[in-house]
Amino acid sequence: MNRKFVPSASSPNSRGPILRVGYLGQSLMVNRHILNVANTFYGFGLLLGIPSLAGTLYFGFAALRLYLATPVPRAPQGSSAQNSGLDLLDMAIRATGAVFGFIGAVGDAVVRGLAVASVAILLLSLTLLFTSRGLHAHAGWARLVAGLVLTFLLLVALLALLSSGSKSLIALLLASGSCYGLWALWRGFA
């Protein structure tokens, strides 16, 4: 008994669309290229989201701790003409404290900047994850968001290719992946 495998319309090995069941039980015809784009969005959403969540928590708590640990203001110095040695020592300590206060303020600004960057990357990863879910559900808003993200990536990749010549393999891969994603969105929803 020699049986040959014949792919059906719902088989992932077939050349045609894949039959899937949607959220409300309706059947959706989803193109496999759309599934590739949606899974890529999902993967990059996770790849960006997990480290940015850790960074948001770490730098957020560090910024909060630095905000709550403000130094106690010093009392104004009294004028004493008799203790010139103590006045000189007090002035040197104040100058040293001002230098270290400036270094601490720079560190505080860096920690706050990293916290803001981590939150921005976390929001980008959530956008990618929700877009992936929308592409799986064949939603129109997800097609628009994915098209905007892929167009932005294509423009960045083309700018990198123009500035570095054709030597940048990463920019070439990013441009080709963006073109594939835009083609899949155009073809899959037409």
C-alpha cells in the first residue's frame, strides 16, 4: 500500500491559503506570508519586551530611590572673623561637596534617561505584540500599523545603505525583510 501525501488547503505545506478559525468561530483564509510577518512581529516584540521590562523596573526603582534620597540642605554659614582656618576648611568642604553634587546630578539624569528609554522600548514591544495579534486575526488596523512600521524600517535601512554603501549586510537584510513584509501585507489582504 503506497500512499502519497497530498497537501490540503489547510496544510502548512500547501501553496494556497491556510484555513483558520477566528475568535468568534468564523473561518478565516490567512495567507502564509501574513503568518510569517505576524510571527516576526511577535518574535521581535518578545525580543525587545523582556529586556526592556527588566530595564524599566530596574531603572524606574533606581530613579525613584535617587529622587527620594535627596541630600539634606546645609545650614548657612555664620560669619566669624576669628576662625579663618575653619572658614577655609568649610569653604574647601563646600567646594568638594558641590563637585560631587554635580557628579550625582549627572548620574541621576543618566538613570532617568535610561528609565525613559526603557519605557519607550517597552511600549514599542507592546505595539509589536498587539500588531502581531491583530495580523493573526486579520484586522485592518493591524495592517495599517504593520505597514507604517515596515515603511519606517525600510526608510531607515535605505538611509543606512546610502550612508555606508553596499557594505552593510545588516541594512541590506533589514531592507529586504521590510520589502518582503510590505509585499506580504499588500498581497495577503488584497
